Amino acid sequence: MSGILVLGAGELGLAVLDALAHHPKRGDNKLAVLLRPSSLKDVDTDTEKGLVLRHLKDDLSIHFETADVVQDSVDSLASLFARYAVVISCNGMGLPAGTQTKLTHAALQAKVARFFPWQFGMDYDLIGSGSSQDLFDEQLAVRRLLRVQSAVDWTIVSTGLFMSFLFLQAFGVVDLPQKVVRGLGRWENRITVTTPGDIGTVTADIVLDPQGVHHQVVYVGGDTISYGALADLLDAHYKTSFRRELWDLEVLQKQMDEDPSTMVKYRDTFAQGRGVAWDKATTINAQRKIPMIDVAEYIRAEDI
């Protein structure tokens, strides 16, 4: 390898960078992070962002690259990517439609040795096109671009939902202030969840120790849990009975008709029970015996 470039220094990007920096097989690989040009203004400040950036630079020896993945052209991004053997895209949330396909075109044009697209989520192949969450259709387009070529090695890391998202009040599954748990579709429906820290650990291990992982989708999972089992865990932890509400497909369709917001689209897609859960035994972290945080441990540790 001539170097590894991580796109973005958000929650996931920082976790991946930290895991790469501390991996025993890092060797002399150059690590770099792609930031917006405006972010460099924060490096010399005492803001939280400035402290994080200085930690990356001074403590982890991570180099800064700058570009705007939304505004810059494919040619410009490809010229930058071509200086690195591995490109890992960790910026996806909130970016305009078309950004992920643009980044994929740039990686292919640059002929990077290995590309990890921003697919740290569901099994979009199983969910299929035309789901309620229209953002997922672009993820399928990225997969098609990668699969029709062989020059660039690629790995898609399917991680399920970020574990913290499961407890986000706006998402609606767990409402801690009101002590309510809601099942999506059926109480037996399951969902796979993983913490960003664990995603970073597994991703870094695949990057620096591929062990035959090439041109494929791999599955990661901190836990796979049903909504009913989640409610049981919360009851036990808080020593009380959470009120249980089932948002079945009829209820969610009504929500879609009234307010097709991003959160409602996620709920309706997950309620279909397709492509959002896999057995932990099938995950690459299980195969490599990488310890992960499960939901029970997360609840205890965070005391959410």
C-alpha cells in the first residue's frame, strides 16, 4: 500500500481512523483524512473540533487532505484519490443525492487498489429498489457500478443500524422519557445494530489484514435483536415496564401518507423485515473472533 485515505471525520470516520492508527499491522502505511477546506480553520482553535483535529495530526500522525465532495468534479476528486492505494468513504449522512455515485466514479477513474464505499448500513440487495427509503436506491446504483468492473477491488461493509440510532427519540423505536418501546412491523422482526467504534475496528482489520476479502459484501454485527427482546432488556435494566406499541405496516403506511420524512421512511423500510438483520454467527467479526458490544452491554455502559 502507498497510503489510506478516509473520507470524512465524523463519528464513523474518526472511529475508522483511530482503529487504523492503532492496528498492529499499520506498519508504515500513510494515513490521511479528507476534510472540507473550511475545516482547516478549526485546527488551531480550542473548540472541540480543533482538539479532535490536532489529536489526529499530532497523536495519530494523520495527514490532512482537503476537497469538497459535493462541489468538486469527478476529475478533481479522482486526481486526489489516485495518490492513495485505499479509499474509505465515511461521509454520507446528509449529503445531496448523487454524491455517493460521484465518489464511486472518482475511485474507479483513479484506479485505486481498493475502495470501501459508504455502504455501512443495510443489505440493500435484499431490500431492493423502490423501497420507502429512496436514499437506498443510490446505494444500489453504487453496487452496480462496482460489480460491472474488475480493475478496482472493493469491499462493502454491511453493519446494520448504528446502535445509538436505535435509541434516538426521533426515530421512534425507543422513547426513554416516555418509557415507550415500539415494534416496527411485528414484535418478532429483528434488526442488526453495531456501534461506530466496532465498525471502525472491523473495517480497519479488513483493510490491513484482508484474508481473502475481495470484490464482495461482508456482514458485521454487534447484535441482532427483535423489538420484543429489546423491550425486555429495557424493562430489566430500568426495573420497570415500558409501554409497548406496535407500529405495524398499516400504521406506518398512514405515517408515510401524512408525513413522508426521512425517519418515517426508515421505519417503514425496516418494518418490512427484509435486508435489515442477519445472524451474528455469519458475520466477519464472529469469523475473526473480534469482540463487539451488544445491545445489553450498550444499555449498561451508556446508562441511556
